[in-house]
Amino acid sequence: MNETQVIRVRYWAAARSAAGVEGDLLEVGGPLTLAEVTAAAVALHPGGRFADVIGVCSVLVGDQPVASRDPGSVVVPPGATVEFLPPFAGG
């Protein structure tokens, strides 16, 4: 039996402003790649500048930074949280 689960997506600073929400819940039937999570997030917030902002974000999957890894190779399991953090200014 396939049970629908969720991946929580959270947006910070300019990403939150561009999305107009703090985050989204993606219903999934199994693991996704980070590239798939990103595409789903962009599809939920078409137009505007969201896609541009999300493209320059640092990303955490759980508490692990993705850094320079290929988003197509980063597995995001159901129940995980993905956080998009735009560059911050100031100190």
C-alpha cells in the first residue's frame, strides 16, 4: 500500500518574500531528488522572482548543507525538511 507522505520545504528571507509563504508541504509517495523538490517549489510559485531567488540559495536537507553537490544526486526522503536560504547581508 502506497501511503502519501510529505517533504517540508521552508523559505527564508528573500525566498520567503518571493514565495509569499513561509514554506510548503509536498505530498510524495517516496524519495525525491533535490532537483525534483526545487522544481516542485518553483511550480507552486510561478511568475515573479521566486525561481531566480531560489536559484541562488544555499540549501539544507535536514541539518546537512548541500553545498556544491549535484541537486539531481541529493536524495530527499519523505519526512525530511529542505530549507532554502538566500545570501544574507550584514553581520
